[in-house]
Amino acid sequence: MLSIITPKKQLLNIRDRFKQRRLSLGYTQQTLAKMTGVSLGSVKRFESSGEISFKSLLKLSLLLECLDDFSSVASKKITSGEVSIEALQKASVKRKRGVK
């Protein structure tokens, strides 16, 4: 089934959950950065905008004890009745005037 949540909304949800987890474990941003090897700037940017590299996100996940949560990402099998990403991309491509 196609999700109604937008990528931006999901990004902000993940950002908020990571910050809450950091705080509940009693880590400062600086401590988190030092213990994971992720720059303090990257940690601050992630907590303000949600932007971070996937590699850095996984490093933070390890320290925040939620790395295993990623093992289920994209693991769901697609059945024949579900829409594929390729079908969605083809449907959303609009031709520009004068282009064939």
C-alpha cells in the first residue's frame, strides 16, 4: 500500500525521534558527536533540518541503540496488486510542450 506520509514529513519525524532518544539517554550533541565520530555540525544540522548522510545516521543509530530498526527498511515484499515505483515515476512524468 502506498504511504500517504511525505518524505519531508517522515524526515522530520525521524529527526524528532532521534533527538528525543538522545535526550532520554542523557547525551549532549557534543557527546553524541564525539562518541560516534560524526561532526558536531552534522549533528546540529540533523536536529535542526533533518539533513544528514545515511552513513552518519547509522553511526548515530548505533550509539542511540536503534541500529536494528534499519534491518526492516525496504524488506516488505511487493505483491502483484501493489503499485511499483517505476509505474509511479512513469505516471508522474509530464511531457513538456513541443518535446517528443
